[in-house]
Amino acid sequence: MAKQGQASNQGLDGLTAAARDAATAGRGLPPVHLWNPPFCGDLDMRIAGDGTWFYMGTPIGRPALVRLFSTILKREDGKHFLVTPVEKVGIRVDDAPFLAVEMVVDSDSRGRLLRFRTNVDDWVVCDSGHRLRFEAAADGGLTPYLHVRAELWAKVTRALYYDLVDMGEERVVDGRAMFGIVSAGEFFAMADAEQVRGAL
């Protein structure tokens, strides 16, 4: 087990083995929302703002291992954990745990349908259950985030943000003209339309 504030290779190996067992136990993602194991301390693991995973200050260079850990990621009370049926360890996340790195524009009976691929190769359809939200960025612009699952979000890359702006439109929301994005019949407000017009 990992101790508070430190980690051992044995602890990481054990977590990796448990994650593999959970991944092969059934189809799809492990049911981390059903697991409530005891907290075993913090692991020296960090997800940087660019989506890179670090263990003890060193980037984890194996995409398959990052993918594996991403499947047992859970967020509770604003904190992130790696969870197996028998243990829960805390990790640090600088911004969002995932990045949305690719976008495909499709359509269905509801109209335009945006699908995003994350940096761990999950595909997420932007709809009422997987919403886009926009937060003020330090540079005065906006940073979009996509809901992936169960309080876990992906930060949308800057290049895709510009693509979203290009396909944005104005709609009246609660009596205010808003600029936003439509996907799967849902309108995701980005900003006040007047402010957007003034910035263009």
C-alpha cells in the first residue's frame, strides 16, 4: 500500500496488477463508481496540464499504462484518485485529467453531432450527458472542457477551440443573446454574444 506522501515501486506494481485485473474482469470501463475501498494514502503521481502523466517526477512513457490507469480514475469531493476494489490512492491533477485532442463533425436526426477523442483514446459524443463548458482563461480568453464521465473532464485543445468558435452561433438563452455551440440538439453557451462580437 502507498503511504501518505510517498510511493514505492511495489505499490505501483500492485496498483497496475489490480487495474489490469479490473480491466479484464468485464467489458468496458471498470465500475469504479461502485467501489468504495479504504483510502491508502497519496501516490506520487501527477497529471500535468498538457495531459502528461508523471510518476515520482518522471513521465510515464508507456501509453498503454497511462490508458490503464485512466480507466480506474475517480473524482470525489474535487480530488482525484486511482481506485481498485481493494484500495484507493490520491493523485494530483493540475487541470483536467484528460485532453480532447481530436474532433469529428457528424450528424444524426438531431442535427450536428460532435465527437471528441481524448488523449487516452476514449471517444465521447458531445450531448446532454457529456456537456461542453467554458471557463475564463488566464489570457482573457476561454478554455473549453468536455464532460467525459462521472465528474471527469477533458480540456479541449486550443486548436479545437478555434474550430468550435468557427462553427459557433447565436441563440437567445433566458432573454440574453448568447454565442455557443450546438451538438446533438443541445446548445452549449460559450459567452455573451455582444462580448464575442466585440472581440472579433
